[in-house]
Amino acid sequence: MKVTSKGQVTIPQHVRDDLDIRPAEDEVEFVKTRNGAWIIRKALGQKRKPSRFARLRGTATVRMSTDEIMSLTRG
């Protein structure tokens, strides 16, 4: 991959997926090993906001049967 004039590179999608790195939410760090190799990893200790889907999870409070719900949704 190419490095921009600002020293930036794009982390490939498959690497971001594997490391669970999300844009504008996560940070990465570069760690040099004893043998001189560099490792990129997700920075530890980050608090992530729940996704918009996770925020919708919960327990239903309406006490309706499946048939009652189906009749409401189907009119």
C-alpha cells in the first residue's frame, strides 16, 4: 500500500474487520517487537459506545400473544 504525503495509509478492510476496528471510534497503536518487527494493534482500554442496534436490544414490555401481534402488523 502507498503512504500519503502526510504519512497516512489505509488499513485494509479485512484487517479492520479482524481487529474489530471502527472508523472515528477506535485507535490503533504500533508496537516494535524485540526482533525489530512492527505490529499494529487496536489500542487497549477503549470504551466503545453501543451500536445503534445494540441500543435497541432489550426485553419486550408488551404482554401480547404472537397471534395478537400478527393481527396488529397485518391489519
